[in-house]
Amino acid sequence: MSILAHENPALILIDIQKGFDDPDYWGGHRNNPDAEENAASLLRVWRKHSLPIYHIKHCSSNPGSRLAEGNPGNEFKDQVLPIEGEPIIKKNVNSAFIGTDLRQRLDNAGIKKLVIIGLTTDQCVSTSVRMAANYGFETYVVYDATATFNKKGFNGEEFSAELMHDTAMASLNGEFATVVRTKDLIF
């Protein structure tokens, strides 16, 4: 594994929010039921080594969304609550980079490696990973610390959360990121 603590990799936690606790709202079944626990394990490792951590919070501009500010679903899940000094970056689109100062913060800190985890794999995680790679960051995405939901195709056909997740990961791996598992990052 080429991620070492002395290289100062940043952990980017994307949208690990309570609004995702209602699978029916998001399309039904969800894969990777342990994603939040794996995210919490990684967060503990990053804190132990005093590595940079950035919490990304989706603040939907749709007031009816579970993720809109002021709604209980906008809050971070208990497993990954930020502590004092850990930046919280609010966004209202799929990318953690658009309309935020994330890139500037990373550049100012001299960070070159990113480890990205969170929700949902085929939406905000994938979009952020692709942009990170396009900006030149060496990017890793953690297979078992990300998750998504079932989706309906334009014909109305159902695609399972597992298929959506695996397809998104396959599209990212080797092109935009290196896909790893939580156990690969416990240094």
C-alpha cells in the first residue's frame, strides 16, 4: 500500500448524514451496512496519527430534502461526528469541490493524497473522486466505507445497490482513483 502516515494523506468524509438512514426515501435497499463503522475506524486512525480530516456536509437547496439545513437528516451520523478543529465544509451539489473552499484548503496545506469515504458511492463520492483526480490529487476511495442505494433506470428497470456500488467503483478504479478496503488503511 502506498498510503503512509508521513505523507500526510487527508481523509475526506462525504455526506455521512442521518438523512441517509431512510432507505425507502433514497430508492430502497442499501449496500455495505457497515460503511459507517468502517468510516469511524478510519476516522480513529486519522485522529490517532493527527492527519488532516475534512467533513463534507450536503446541504440541499430543496427544503423538502432529508439533507436540507434545519432538517434532522442534515446532521452528521453519530459514528463520525466532527470534533473541535476538524473542518466542516458545506456543499449543495454533488461535488465536494464546487462552491466550496476544499481545494484551496488542501492546496494551502500542501496535501497531495486523498482518501475518500462516504455516501453515496455513485453520486457525491464518485463526483468528488473524479474532480479530485482531475485536480491532480492522488486519490483513494474505500470500497467498504462507502455505500449507495437501489436505483431505477430510465426504462423503469431496477438496479441493485450492490450493482450500482460495484459499477461506480469499477469506473473509478485505475482511472480516477485506487480502490482500497478499510483494512488496507489501518497503519
